[in-house]
Amino acid sequence: MPVLIGGQWRAAKNPAGTFSAVDPSSRAPLDDRYPVSGIEDVELACQAAQEAVATLRSLPKENVARFLDDYAARIESGADALVELAARETALPVSPRLRSVELPRTTNQLRQAAAAVRDRSWCRATIDSKAGIRSLHAPLGAAVVVFGPNNFPFAFNSVAGGDFVAAIAAGNPVIGKANTGHPGTSKLLAECALAAARAAGLPAAMVQLIYRTAPEVGFKLVSHPLVAATGFTGSKSAGLKLKEAAERAGKPIYLEMSSVNPLFLLPGALQERLPALAKELYDSCSLGAGQFCTRPGLTVLVADQRADAFLAAASTLFQEGAPGTLLGASGLEAIGTGIETLIANGAEIVTGGRPVDGPRYGFANTLLRVTGDKFLAQPQALQTEAFGSVNLVVLAKDVAQMLAIAAHLEGNLTGSVYSAMQGGGEDDEIYARLAPVLRQKVGRLLNDKMPTGVAVSPAMNHGGPYPATGHPGFTAVGVPASLIRFTALHCYDNVRAHRLPEELQNKNPTGKMWRLIDGEWSQRDLTPT
Amino acid sequence: MPVLIGGQWRAAKNPAGTFSAVDPSSRAPLDDRYPVSGIEDVELACQAAQEAVATLRSLPKENVARFLDDYAARIESGADALVELAARETALPVSPRLRSVELPRTTNQLRQAAAAVRDRSWCRATIDSKAGIRSLHAPLGAAVVVFGPNNFPFAFNSVAGGDFVAAIAAGNPVIGKANTGHPGTSKLLAECALAAARAAGLPAAMVQLIYRTAPEVGFKLVSHPLVAATGFTGSKSAGLKLKEAAERAGKPIYLEMSSVNPLFLLPGALQERLPALAKELYDSCSLGAGQFCTRPGLTVLVADQRADAFLAAASTLFQEGAPGTLLGASGLEAIGTGIETLIANGAEIVTGGRPVDGPRYGFANTLLRVTGDKFLAQPQALQTEAFGSVNLVVLAKDVAQMLAIAAHLEGNLTGSVYSAMQGGGEDDEIYARLAPVLRQKVGRLLNDKMPTGVAVSPAMNHGGPYPATGHPGFTAVGVPASLIRFTALHCYDNVRAHRLPEELQNKNPTGKMWRLIDGEWSQRDLTPT
């Protein structure tokens, strides 16, 4: 199949080979073959993006907004084909998952970004009228590379998902590196994107797509002089290598890599609603066969009779639940390896622990247990991510040990605390000691709620401390905050009024844009004194 | 002299040696000897900072504001001693520079930060009332390390300057690594800081100070598990090594490293006000003996008679101006090496080019010239920074070549364009082509103004693309924006109302804090519906 470079679907130049997607439900390779791009495709894409940057400067921002809206509409028009192919490449259920959840999430995200482009408040225009200094966040002036993960063929797709919309809405062209699990879905999306770019009068190289590269070519891509920044969602091992390559070249790279998303179930909560908690855990952990970045992988309890009862209830649910189909062979293998690491470091299987029989990629819902003592002896190894419907229950001998476990957590995307709803005196006291420790370890702190389900909200943080991501200050989900990652701060000092960008001129360009004028957020025009 | 660790002035543990500052006006070593700290001091400082973090959590933010205000007052009370010692260690003039410019800048910065702490708007509290999700920027939860540069003993000092106040105001304890050029000034400042921390009821380890380390110990410091982030201002060679060490450990590091701060003097401007421009250039370039990060080091003109006249006028000024005293031996050597590189790559000396006679560290004001052709043949080498009163004039053969030169610039802190004030038709046309190119290369774009003089303004960007800094999205100067570098984004999802931080509760904690509530910036309370 062709790559999309400079607005043309064309054969890869001197590809390093080809690959095909695999149907995870049968392990059968699908018919279409996709190229492994070499350095020539990378060079051509970077050059084309650079031309797009130059063209973009003189285009109205409305064109970008129109593109995002129209792209959403085209995804909806093409939903049948998209959902069908995505289901074949990923084995994710057509309904409700792909059609009713992920596709609307994707189009909603595109439309929120379109609204942000029109609103313009996202760029944080700041005016110091006395000093004659004005600044805003502006496009980076070169391509943004987006690596999409395997687990969301639409919502995190390299040419349609969160990083993509953030980079585009901030005004940058995107070079998408498809996830190799769903190249066909990525191609269908890129076709919609290209048509939308043409219709909106954007440069055709606004969206480009390659499918796969050798690792060295990937390192060259993220460190290329004509690439400004990279967004990556995927495995920690791949992410850390790209991080090193990008950072050595002085390029920002935003990574979302790994997270065990710890849950703390306090004694009062177990006392009050044990069966509901076991059900919530199972539902969240097994959602999408457990292949969510925010899937809860670690549950911490104080060891007592209630904990035993909880384990028993959860075990039944994990055992009785039908295992979902995994996205591919590497995920299946990684779950097995992850569980082996957990066991080698003292965890015991409560239920599950084996791949499912039959041709599909699947792994039994798996619950493990380990004592708090053992966890604290090997805290790092026992936070190994097993990216599937797998949960390790840590039985702390007391509240103090529960706190020590929290203190030994690595950086995570999320952390949840369940406490008694009614008169939970003891829980409240534990919460007051636990929350400050857990707070430092996670990007999003939840109460009485599972972490799966990442709302596209301006207040969302889908991010967190290293190694969950590469920087604790940014979110990958949420409009407009996620746009800021793909911008440069541009200051104008004593620049003549008519040469300022619209957003920094005295007149508010939309009449509604929020600007920080002399320390006050305001939608007003600036009246020169 | 002792280091300051955990609130105690005490001898360094197993130091790797000692050093003393040097009087740059005589090259004579000063009496006091300071330790080169080993890994034990680093470990103790990190541990002490961690205890400070825990204590800080339960303290009112007002204590931090009081500390900043009181520290400013103590600097003013101790101004005589501070200015005297700083002048001895740096040879910077007592007046106006140290006493009337830099010291007030420093105390102003501390007080602006105190106001930001009280105002709280800096943390960008964001509330999505429908989704039940709220977020803000919060302290990092571990120490921030600050490396201060040699050229601003007060305003960028590791225990008093811009990075310091940003990290402290954001709620983090600071481990200062003094610049080795002015250890005594740093010690005096740290004494004031410690007294202010005690008076404000802050943990004594809020401010710690070491003076020097071997490089490997510095790498361990920035990558230490108990260090959250680093701010560095200094040379590119040292900065890049620290960057690698910090980033390999997943730690953010904010670097301000190098910049030639290009000026573009358009033909109409030269026609209109040539003598004034030559004077402005000389004054800005020679300020502080040219040892400002924003010192203009590169001037681009179109070669014609006016350019020749400009060179002649500037040459007279550079030749007649008395060379300032440099900060130290390494700076003197670096200027010589830098100029050698420029000459080896085609530049010619117009005036200057040699160290001054006599015992002090000094280098003649130096003007060089090179053709646009030669510049474009070796654009990287001809952007070598010579950190002193040195300017390379590039004579472009025409406007097109001037634009090509702009396109070959590396990332810079600033870029200035001078154009005709009156009816500058040709200049306006050139500006329209030049500005978009230059814009991508600089953090701050100026019109008709020299880049030295970095206002502490909310709209300032003292930052820019790599290699001027390590990330194009952040400023090192300006309150409140510079605080964000030293924060983590903390999201609260479904967290019970009384457990939210004050800034995210329904009631506006100050009555005046700006918050982004459901897409609108507002100072109101949130009324639950």
C-alpha cells in the first residue's frame, strides 16, 4: 500500500521491506501489505512539511478549524468502513466500543479542537501594555511527528487522535507514524484527512502518513532538523529510546509510556460496599481486554477478613468473566513476561495466569496477590506492567505499610482511593495521610472511581510523573491544554502595532478571546492610553 | 567556608578540594576558600530538602510569600556588604550596575513572586464542573536544583535570582549551586535567605547552598531520585552535559545556554538614523563588558555605502570605548577562542581582537565583518558565541541573501529588526519577508530596540528555541509564567469537595484568584447547581 507524503499517495522509496496486519481473532495475516519506510520517505515527508509550514503562515486560522470540523464529518460518513476495518485489525468490538464510544470520542475531540482554534484563548495571549511587551503560544514552525499506540485505532491514532488534533490545532503539520497493528485503519483515516485538508484549503502536507520504520530510521525522524517535536504513546522500551534520540537533538518529545494505576481500597469502603468494589475493579480492569493506559493494575488493601472476602469476590469475577481478545502477539507475550516477573518476585496467582486456548490472542483474566512485606522488598519489579486484564493485589499488614507502599510507587497516570461514603472516620484519617503521598506519584487523583474513562475535559490531566510520561507538567488529553505541548512561546517587544499577530493587537480579534491583559484575564479590547 | 545544608552552616563532608574566588580587576585570588562538595553533601542536601517538602505541605502559602518579601527586605538591609563583595568577586561596577540596577531588579523579582504566591492565579486552576474534574499546577514534591551563571551575582543567583524565585514561589525547596565566580556573594545571600526562612516559619532546608562540585557529582545531583527538576544558566558545553544526565533520569531541566541575538538593520533605518544605530549597538554590546545573555553578537546589513558608513561609525565607537573588565579567566579565554573560530571561518577584524594590557581580565571591544557569501558557507561556525563586547557584522549582498542568513540562524533568545520610522516603504516590504523567518528562530522579537534589558514582565519570554534553551515553550524571566516550569499538573477527578486544595474548591480562596471555570476565566465562586 502507498504512503502519504506531500499530498500524494505513492509507493515508499526504497522501503526496508513490507508487513501486514494480523487479525487478532484468528492470528491470520490480512491481505494488504504495507511498506517499512526508509530514510528517503522520512526526508521527503520532512521537506513537504516544511513547505506546508510556510504556506500555513499566510492562511487564516479558520481554515484549520474548518479542516478539523470537516475531518470529523468525513469520519462519520466513513464510519462503516472505518469501524469494520478497525475491528478486523484490532479485534476490538464493533459495538459499543468502536462505533458508539471510540469513534464519537474521536470526532468530538476534533470538533473541540476546531472550537479552540476559533476561540483562540488556548494560546494564552499576554499583554503588558506599559512595558510594550506581548506574547503568545505559537506554532512550532516545523513538523510534529505522532506515534500512535495500538489500543485506540481512532482516538489516539497518529492521524486522527489526541496528539494529532493538539498538534494540528496549534498550527503544525503532522507526520503520522501509524501503529503497525492497524495500518489500514490509519490509511482510511488519512484519506479522510487529506480530503478534508484539500477542502479546507490547507496545504496537502498538513497530514502525512508512514506505517513503520526500522528503529534507526525512527530515531532519525524524531531528531530530524525539520521536525520540531514528537508525541508518542506506546511502550516504555520504545519510548525511552525515542526520548534519548529526540532529546539529544534538543527536540521536545511528549511520551505516554506506562502506568499501573494503583487503587487503594480503604477498610471502611470494603466494609460498606465490598461486592460493588470487586465488580468495579473487574469491569475496569477487563475493559478492552485490559489494554487501556489507565487500566488499574495494582490494588492495595490492608490484610484482614474483608480483604480476603474482597479477593474471593474479585477472583470469582475474574475467573468467570470471558477473556477479551488482545490486540496482537507482542501484547500477549508481554503479559506472560510481565506475570512471570511478578511471580519471580513473590506474587502468587489467585486466578488466571495462562493464555486462552484457541487461535485468537487472548489471556485469562488474571488476579495475583502479594504481601506488603514482599512488595516492599521488590517494589520496582512488582510494579511491572502486564498490559492486559491483570491485577496484582497487595495485602499490606497495616495502614502504615499501605502508606509505605504508596511512597514506593513510581510515577503513574492515575491513582484512586476508595473510602467509606458514610461516616468513615477511620478512612478519613487514613485518606489524610495517604493522599499527600499518592498525590506526588500520579497525574490524576481519583476518589471512589476507576481510572478508565479519560474525559476530554479542559481540566483533565492524562499525564503524570516519569516514567508514566516524560514531563509532569503536560496533559495528552484535553482541549485546550494539550495544544500547548506543540507550541513555542513567542514574545513581541516594542513591535509596531500593525506587525503584531491578530491575537496580540489592541482589538480583540474575536470579541470573545480570553487574554491576560496587565494581569487581568479579559475579553475586552485594549484601549491605548 | 561552610556549606548550607538542612539549615546548618557546616563544613563540607569529604570535599574534593577547595577553591577561592578571584578579583577580576587584579587576577588576585581572594582570601576565603570554599569547598568542592562531594557526593555526601549532595545526599544530605537532597534528604534535607525531602523533609522540607513534607513540612511545606501543611504550611500556609502565606509563609512562602512572607519569606519572599522578607528576603527582599533583608537584601536591602544588607545591600552595602552585598554590593561590596559582589563588586570584588565580579568587578562589575558598584554603581549604577550592582546597587541601582541589579539589586533592585532582584528584590523586585522576589516581591513580584510574593505577590504571585498571594494571588494564586499563577497555578492556572481549571474547573470542569459538569465532569467533576479539576486541576492546577502544583509543587513538584522534591527539590529543585538551581545553577547560577557568573554574570548576574544577584538577579540570576542560584539562591536569589529568577530560577530561585520561580522554584520557591511554586512551592519547592531549592538546592543552590553557586557560581564559582562569586561564592562569597552567594553565601551572603543564603545567609539572608536562611534568616528569612526561619522568620517566615518555613523549613530551614527551603534554601540550601553548595559552591562547586566535580562534573560527575553535578550529574548525580541533577539526576538524583530526590531531585525533581533543575534550572541552569551558563555555558552550552556544561549545559548540554547536565541536560543529558538529567533527561536520562527522566528529570526536567530548564537551560539557558547561548545566543548571538541577531540584529537586522534594514536599509531605510540606516538611511534615517545611522549614527544613532551605531551608538545603540555599541552601548548594548559593551554593556557589562558584553557579558549579557542577550548581548547582540551578530548584525546583518545589506552591503552598500550605508553599510560601510555604519561599520565605520561603529568601529570608531568600539575602538574609542573603554573595555570593561571581564568576570574571569575562562571568559577571557573563551572570547579569544570564539574570535579565532570566527576568523578561521572567514571573518575579519575591523577593530579590537586582543586582550587588554595590564593585570585585569579585559578584552578590547571587538568588531568583525564577514560577507554574506562566507557566512552562508559556514553558518554554524560563524554563529560561535564570543561572550563579550564582540559583534560580527554580516554584509549580505542583497535582501534575498539577508533572508537566507536569517533562515540559517540557530535558536536564539532574541532577534531585533530596525526599520525606517518614517515612510519606510522598502523596509516594510523587507520586514514582511524577514519577520516570519526570524520569528521561528527567536524567543523574543524586537523592533527598533536592542535586546539587552530583560523586563520582569508577565509577557516576557527570556527563552527561545534550542540551543538557546532546552525547550521553546518556557520563559526563565517573568512572573508568573516562569513558575510553571517547576510544577506538576495535578488533576482531581471526582475528589470529594473538602479534600480538594483550596484553589479548586467552590469558594474562591482569595476572592480575586483567576480560575478557568467551565471555559471562562473568572474570579467568582463556583455555585453548585
